[in-house]
Amino acid sequence: MSNVRNQTVGRAEADMRLDRWFKTHFPDLAFSRLQKLLRTGQIRVDGGRAKTSQRLEAGQVVRIPPLGEAQEPAEKGDKDWRGSLSAEDAKFVKSLVVYGDDDVLVINKPAGLAVQGGTKTERHLDGMLSALADKGGERPRLVHRLDRDTSGVMMLAKTRAAATRLGDAFKHKETRKIYWAITAGVPDPREGEISMPLGKAGGPGQERMVADPEEGKSAITWYKVIDTAGSRAALVALWPRTGRTHQLRAHMAALEAPIVGDGKYGGKEAFLTGGDFPAQVHLHAREIDIPGSGTRIAAALPEHMLQTLEMLGLDTEDLIEDPFEEWAAPKPPTRKSSSQGTNTQRSGGQRSGAKKSGARKSPAEAAGSNRSGPRKSGPAKPRPTRSSLGKAAKGKSAQAKPSRGKPKGTRGKDGGSKRR
């Protein structure tokens, strides 16, 4: 038969259903006609008959008969779509890449850039991903998201199979993502676990997450203060154990230490006074582990956070270390009862190892602690036993009981911290 052609299934198309494969390559081919071509054996896979639900494997050969008006493949439209991206945006999104391998790209998303489009949002990351397409025209896929105002690491899947694998890893909480935040005020206690179910409140355009122990979804965050500027502000590491909308922002506000610049949850208390501090939200996705690879990717801090750290004199030297190294993962979280509200817990263990010697570095000098790129991650050590430190009623901030014994860090004369 003339005009019959054979097309090889690409690596990025592995595990794709046959009907989806045809829809991708020949969007004008009606599903009813595809079924007829399959029933009559005109479409074959590796020489054998096939069904619409068959999962394809990389390297298989699909026999494609003449398709008439649907003959033209989708590549033409794809090229036009890629060409609609400005050269400036293409260069911009390529500059965000900090790591790549056969399956994954990792970028450092800037604050202020939306991940996907929406009402009145025309410029967004998803619309730029065509600039990162491989030689075959396969563009990377989103597998998770960050808020518009949050900067930091984001993983992109380069293939359909990688997208499925990474999506499952995020769904089952098998990946690890650490955030850094600068807070207005110092969390009390200085490290622990926040367990506060969250639910939506407010009308259209005014929606926000609030404590909702009765009907809210379970939300758990681990946190640890790294350094403080007296009682004025703190540099805090955050590890969300669940992935609720605005979880970190709502949880830190509940501890009466809102993230700097987050007026939505912290009100006027979220803005530092006494200096020309940047007004942006000071929340950054610092590190992410690529599931199954043992590789941990770090993203450099944005300029507005570096500026605030410099103005406050906060220390970034120790942040090249894993603040949660001794914390092991708990059992899967369960929903709290209505009487529990916000629950804050603290680790009872001490950090092992001596403090590094040498003069304290400024954020600009500590370039090594703010670099982007990969490094190997190791298994978590058993986490010290934690004791409950307090509960709060629905809608109230968390109140922690005083800790016993010496604190893990005290202030020095120069405003820096002394770790014992």
C-alpha cells in the first residue's frame, strides 16, 4: 500500500497509550476512525495487531496507513508554538537551569514568576518550557509547583516516564524539599514540629488558609532556627511533611513569627521596620532530593533575601550543612481531632559536632553556602525523641511551653549565635 509509513516510538513516549500516541502525533484523526483502522489491522505495532489501550515501549515501530486529511503530523503546529516564544524569554528560562540529566531538569525559579497561567497571568513558566525542549521537540513537564512569590528549586521531567515516576514520588512523599525563610520574630521553641490542619476561608480573591482542626486537611511542618537577630528576626529552615497550599506561610504565622513580606498571613507584623528592607516574601525552596538518585540539588538565594540577611547580620555559614541531618522521617501523619488544634513539638536531642572555627562570614562572603548545583545526599539518622510542648485552640497561634535545660544557642556580644 502506498503512503504507508513506519514511525519509531521515542524514549519520551514510553508507557504512552496507543490512542494517546496517535492523538499527540495526529490530532485531527477521529477516535472512531482510529478504532476502525485498528480493527481492520491497518495500524500495527511491531508487525502485530494492537488495541487503543496498548502501552507502547521505546523503540517499537508503529505502522501508519494513509490517514487522508489527518495525514499531517502535529510537528508543524509544535514548531509554530515554539516559535511564538520570544528570544528574550527563551534565554531567560535557559538561565534558570541548575542541573540536568537524562530524566530530570532542575531550575531555580525566581520570585514573582507564576508557574502556570491564569486570569490576568500571561507570562508564566509553563509557557516558556518549549525553550527547554530536547532535540526531538519533547518539552519538559511540570511535576510540582511553587507559589508565584516563592523562589527556588523546581524539578521538571524530561520524559513521560520520568513525569510518572516523579509524580508518584511527590504523591507518596518520597522526595525531600527544604525551604529557607526569614521570619519577623523568632519561633518559640526554636525547633520542632507544627501540626495544624488547614482549611480555606474567605471569598473570591480573598482566599487564605486558616487553622481548621475539625474539617481541615492534615498539615505538618518541621522547622529549625539557624540564626537570629536578637528577637527581631530569624533565619529558619523548614521541611514540609505535607504539601498543603500556603502551608509554611500559615504555620509560621501561627507561631507568631510570620515570614517577612507575607502580609497575607502576617499583616503589618510581617514587615521589618528600621531600614529599607525588601518587601517581597522571604521564602525560598533551597534544596530538593531527586528520588532514587542520591543527588541533592541546591538553589542560590534570591537577591532580596541576601540583602535582608546582610542588613540583619544573619549568618549563612552553617547552612551548607543539613539542618535536619539527625531528624528521621516519622510515621505518615494522621488527621488531628477538633480538640487538638495547633500542636508544636520540639526535638530533645543536641546537634553533634563542633562549630566551625574562623571569623563569621557575611552572606556575600559565604558564596559556598549559597551556590546552586548538585551534591550527594545521605540517609537520615534516627531522630531524637520529641515531647509535646503545647496546643492552641482553633484560630489561635501556637503557644509552646518553656524548654528545660540550656538552650541550644545563645546570643554573643556581636549579635551572632554561639552553638554549644
